[in-house]
Amino acid sequence: MRRRSLGTAPLFVARCARLRYARGVSGTIAIVEDEQNIRDTVAFALRREGYQVTAFADGAAAWEAFQRSLPDLVVLDIIMPRMDGLELLRRIRSQSATLPVIFVTSRDEEIDRVLGLELGADDYLCKPFSMRELMARVKVLFRRLALAAHPGDDAEQLLEVGRLTLDLRRYTAIWVGSPVPLTVTEFMILRALARRPGHVKTREQLMDEGYPHDTFVSDRTIDSHIKRLRKKFLVIDAGFDRIDTVYGLGYRWAEGTA
Amino acid sequence: MSALSRLPVRLLAFNILLVFLPAAGILFLDTYERHLLDAQERTMAQEGRLLAAALEASGDLDATHARAILVKLGQRQLARLRLVDGTGAVLADSALLGPRRPPDEPSLSPTAALTVPPQQRLLYLIGSLPFRLLRGSGEPDDERDPLDADTGTLTGPEVRAALEGRYGAATRVLGDAARTVMLHIAIPVRLDGEVAGAVVVSQSTRRIMATLYAVRLDVFRVFLASLAVAVVLTLVVATTIARPLARLRLRAGEILDRRGRLTGGFEPSRRRDEIGDLERALAELTRRLEEHLRHTESFAADVSHEFRNPLASIRTATEMALEVEDPEERRHFLEMAQRDVARMERLLSEAREISRIDAHLDEEDRAPVALAALLGGLVESFRLRSGDSGPSFALDGGSEQVMVFGSADRFTQVFDNLLANAASFSPPGGRVTVTLRAAGGQADVVVADEGPGIPEEHRDRIFARFFSWRPAEQAAEHTGLGLAIVRAIVEGYGGRVCCRPRRPHGSEFVVTLPRLPSGASRPARGPASAETIEPDDRNPASGAPEQPVGGGTHQPE
């Protein structure tokens, strides 16, 4: 393992991003959510952060508006009347492959459907979610978007562990030369494991890393993230076995240079 | 072979017994044999009497005359006829007389052993084994004939009896495979009232035994063939009954895994017999069980899902209340949180209500309820609550004497929910009409509104739990359980509820309940209700008489 530069704590990253956007790079965000209270509160919080927000009560209304112009980021509920979040995402993806989309959902089991469909949601939060967590994710996604538009803009911060390379600023992972499409949460969990190869991370530690602003996450959530992480690596490399389960303790990134 | 355990073995035993009993009757019972022997003895006695009568008619016991008669008779006789005088000395013997006609059967000579073809002998020995064990083989008698070789006179007991003027008969066992005996009878010959001699008729039962032997062999062959058929039939039965049953048992054992979850199911059978019926019944049973479990499971998932929205709203609202500095904004978020707390309370109580109806409706007190009075009161209270801008309410059929059987609180809940639903969809100044009609054994209540109506694709789902087809602005006020509660109660009482469009616009909700015949204090469980009310799968209409009140006392809202 060698480090080219020191990794930064996510809070610090978020703060940097906030400064960047506070300097006038304000994005437009669409919130599509049928629960009026949640919609209003999220819209309020996003506006407070300086974003331009449009709110829609269902997928059909949002799609009508999106056909005129796409926002820079979408916060999307799954179960909605008239047109659900999955259908809306499918339509968004037909227009733009990179538009960041965060799901907020009240059903854990739907998440597997979302990711199983390979529609490419960038992140998701389960209800009841922490507003600070959602704000942090929005910032990360905006930063990723900005860095993708300007490659080599800043000094790169790469973490290399064996054949795994993590871009700590763009929140992207590369395994044996191929990019692994990870959600922000998955990336943060993977980063926590890869920083100390061979060392066991407990579920609590991974929760702290994966959800730095949320204290109410069940440890089962970590298990399903790990499951999906493995699946995503296995798609690229059928022999992938770097993420070990240490029964009763947690998980670790298996050491070894092979 | 597992198929031959228990049931098939029992079937085999029954089948063999069925074959065995009649065969054993013929093989081992003496009826047939005795009948044949009796017939033979009668024939012999007949011959003896004929000869005796002929001699008596001639009035003389003359040896020459007797011989002449014997010669004539002997041509046609199979028996040996002998004539003795008063001392037992033989005067004439058909066996020693002139040319006999060739015998019909080669084995009829008295001394010849009963011959058995070797290929049949083993079969006969096997077949007659229990027969011989039962009787023991007859020991041959020392004397085979009443003739005393020393004196040349007949001295057997039957001859003595005849010479004393009585009918005499004796058997002597010859002893061979078929238990052949020699049958001797003696008839006295009287001249002038005095016994002057006797006619002795002797015949072997060999002929009968040969017949019996053939019959027994045939019966035994049939028995063996039937036995084979019985075994084959049993195997067929075993494969058509026992095997499918064993398979069903195996399936039943596998249907629950170690954690008590339903894993498999019975496939509906295409068999037309009782096993097919059983299989279909089991398939239906597991299907319903599975459906019920899935229903319960999805209800739990739905409840958790429905709770997360207000919970998420409360969480984000309180988070924001802590962050904002403006007291107005803070107040706004706290009020929002409070509204969602109220909504969670409503959700909780309705979810609890619906599971209580599912589980305990049958145990609640039931009594005859006059629908007209109940609907009249409800319509009046909605009218009062409605105010000027709200919809107007009307009751049609309020004079109908319609009694239904159930809990007045539950019926109130049903129509309260329907009226509230109609009111919430009514345009300002719209009209909500409640119509009560009695039709045969049932009561129809129609709640009609002038709202936007329900799209056809949602009409089936409108009564499903947590399904709601409301504008998003209204959604927070309604749990999506109101109509589900209506359906649960109505179906629990053996009724039906459906939704249909109303002309020119709006919807109608039709509640059909089994009607109580006027004067009756509880529903007849007869055809009146059975004809019109389709039995509900989950909650069979139980016209249960009053039972102790369960935990399910209803709190009207």
C-alpha cells in the first residue's frame, strides 16, 4: 500500500464543497416527493444552502418540467402516485447518463430493485433520514460532477491498495483498471475498509464512516451495502474476494499484493 | 419397497382372503364328497334290492338262477354283486362271471392304485397339504373285503346284519393319495318271510375320488391363478393409492422448513379420484395459508412503510427547527412535526382497528340493528358538521324497515367512513345521497357522491389497505385504511362492498348485507342468506349467536 497524499475526512470534504458552491456555483435541484411535509422541509433546507429548488408532488409533474429543462440534481422518492420514482429515473437516464440522482425511500427492499435495474442512482437514503446527511450527499454529488467536468483540475488525491485505486475527491473507485460504479455511501464504506487493509472494521465504525451525520442507521444497512459492494466488484472481476467477513466482528479489506 | 408397507399389505391380505375363502370351501369341505358318496350308496342299494326282489320273486335261492340274473345285470353294472346263502357261503359272484364288458375307465379295477400324471402330482401334493395335515392320511384297513379267505364265506358285519334281516353297510379304507375306500352294502333276501340269504354289493369310491381329484386340481389351479391376479391387483392398487399418498405425506412434511416458513406447495392434481380431491384440497389449503401469511407479512411491511413518511417528516422538521433562528420558522417546523405525530397516532389506531376486526369481529356482541335509524342519525350528524360551504346530505329510503345483525358501532363505523369519504371527494355544494333498499334476503345501502369518480383501473384496489387515490395535498389527512376497514367489517358480517361509477359523474359505494327477516332476533342460517351471500374466503359469514364480549369493544370516532 502506498499513499500519494493523505486522505481527507468527509466532513472536511463537505465543508470545502460548501465553500466552493457558496462562492456562487449554485446548482438547480428538483425534489420529487409526494409527502408534502418532507417536500417542503427538504426544499427549505436546500434553499438555505443556496440552491435553486423546484418541488414536484409526483413523477408525472416532474417529468413534464424536466422535458423543458433538466435540473443539475434530483432528489427522488420511489413510491408516488401517477408516476413512480423508478419510471422517472428511467426517463431521466434516457436524457442524461450523468445527472446525479439521490433516492429517499421508505422501503429498504426497493433499494435492491433500484440497483438491480442498473438504472444508476448515485446514492440513496432511507426514511427517516437525517437532513444534514442529505445536504452532505448533495454537496458530494455536486463536487463529483464539477470535478468530472474538469479532469486534472486539482492535485489528485489517490489511495492505492493493491489493485484498488480510490479517487478520494471524485468518490470513484477503480479495480484492476476498470471503474466500479459505486454510490456515495458505498464509496465511503469501501474507503474506510481500504484505508487500513487487514484491520477489522466493526459495523459501528462503518456506520460512522458511511453515515457521518446520521446516528440512527441499523447495522443491517451496512450488511446490505457490503453485499452490493461485493456484487459490483464481482461483475468486473469474477474472482474478487478482497472484502472479508469476520464473523461476530465486522469486515476487512483482505491484505495481500496479488 | 416402501409402497408395500402397511396399507398395501392389508389390501393384499383382503384380496387373498377373498380368493381363498370360496376355494377353500371346495377344497377342504366334504360336502361335495359326501354328496357323491351318498348318491353312490343309494345306487348300490337300488341294485341290491332289484336283485333281491328278483330272487324273492323266483321263490328259490337257486345258484344257477341267480348266476343267470347276475350275468345279465353284470353286463351293465360297475359294482360287484355277490349272493350268499344263510350261512354266508357265496352262491354267485359277478366278478367271477362271464365276459364283462370292457370298463369305461382304466383305473376302475378294485385293486389298481389311483394313478396321477407326474406333472400334476406335485401340484396336487402342494394343494392337498393342508387337507392331509387336517385329516391325517387314512391307514389302510387290513381286510379289504368281507370275504373270509379260509372258509370262502362272507363274514363282514354288513353281511351279518343282512342275514339277521337288516340293511348292512361297511366301508374299508384302501389307502392311497385320494383316500379311496371300498363301499360294501348287504341286502337280506327273504323267502317265505325267512331270511334265506343276502345280496352283497361292493364298489370302490375310486370313481368318485377320481372326479373329486380332478375337480380339486382344477379349483387349485384357479386358486393359484386368482392369487396371482390378487397380487397384481394389490400392486396396482399400491401404486395408484399408496404411492400418491406417500408422496403427499412427503410433501406435507416438506412444506414447512425448520423456521416454520412455508417453502413448498402442493401442485393441483389432475387425478379425478379421491386422492386427486385430497391433493386439490391440500393445494387449496396451502395456497390460502400462503396467501394469509403473505397478506400478514405485506400488511406489516405496509405499516412500517406508512410510518416512515410521518417519521421522516418529524425528523427533518425537528432538525430544521433546531437549525433555524427565526422564531416564526421554528414554530412552523414544530407545528409540522406535531401534525405528523397526530397522523402517526391516527395510523396506529386504524392499523390496530383493522387487525382487531380481522381477528375479533366474530367475538363481538351482535344484535339486530335497524339500518334506517342508524343511517338517519349519521346523515343528520354529517349535515350538522358540514356547514354552508360543504356538501349537502340526503337519505332516501329512511322509512324502510330493514334489520341487519351485528354490532351497531361497527355499522356506524362502516357508514361513517363511507360518508366521510364521499364528503371529502364532493365538490363545494355537492350532494351526498344515501339510499337504503331491502331486496329479498339482503339490504343494499348506496352512498353516492358527485366527486370526480374513481378511474376504472383503481376500482379494484380502492378497498386495499393503504391504497389511496387522492390529490397529494389531501394525502396526509388520510391513512388509506378507511375503506379497508369498511370492507373488513362488511365482509366479516357476510356482506359485500363494491364501488361503481355514477352517472353523470361521481362514484357510488354499494354495501350489501344479509338482512334479518322481520321478527327474527338473529339471522336464519338457511337458504335466505345462503342464496344471496357468497361465502367469503377469509371471514365466513358466521351468524354466531351472542358470545362473551372479547377485547374488541369499538370506540366510535
